[in-house]
Amino acid sequence: MQITALDRKIIEATQAGLPLTPHLYRSVAEQLGVSAELVIQRMAAMLEAGVIRRIGAVPNHYRLGYRCNGMTVWDVDDGRIDEMGERIGQLPFVSHCYQRPRHLPDWPYNLFAMVHGRSEAEAAAQVQRIAEVLGACSRGHEVLYSSRILKKTGLRIGG
């Protein structure tokens, strides 16, 4: 897909986040001097072509009161990774779940799932629930707790 001048303006206008207004696409459109329908159409085309990977909220979990955030890493049977990843990703407390390659012998983990708790006990209960869902498919796990937010932005381009 060839990115048009308008596409680039839309990306620049939204790369820091969509406006927190009741009619966010209208707000972007007014800023660019085009219709909201055109902004929606171009963003949908960029999403379909893979220029934009997703449109979604990126919450600051710390500001929402979730102080115990942990990336759980699991050593899951390769033959069941897709099935188990799908199940874990559907748990309401998992914000994202994905497969990553193992780096043996030091790193046997291939399934990653992020959990967010207001306390250590809440996060531990979530980890225990994942362990229950995985059952015998899991051969071990670790939890890597966050101490700060490392990245909450996407690609930035200049104007």
C-alpha cells in the first residue's frame, strides 16, 4: 500500500493517541480539514494493509491502581501452544498473550501472558489461575514483575 499525504497527516495527528472526545474521528478530521468518514476510511485501509497494526486503548495500569504488573512466562508443550495461548489470552485479567521462541538452555519459556493486580495477592491468584488452565501442558514458569513503565507509545514520525 502506498501511503498518501493524507495518510501521513492522519498518522502524525494520531501517533500520540486519539483525542479523548465523544467524537474522536470528527476531532481528527476537523484538525485535518477533512470529513470524519474519510478519516475512518483511510484508517481502516491502513489497518487492512498492515500500515497500522491496531487501534486500541493503551492504559497506564499504575494510574488505574494496578501496582503489581507481571509478565508471566511459561514452558508450554509446543504441540499445545496455540490452543493454550488462545485459552490464556481469553482470561479477563490477561492484557496480552503471545508465543516467543525459547533460548535453550537458559530460557525454556515460550508462552508469555501479562497480568495486572492491585496487590501481590491478586497477581498471584491470577498466576495460579493460568497454571490451572495450563495444567500438565506447563512444565514451569516465572513471573517478571514490572518496576516502571518502559514503553507506552508506538512509532513516531516527523511532520
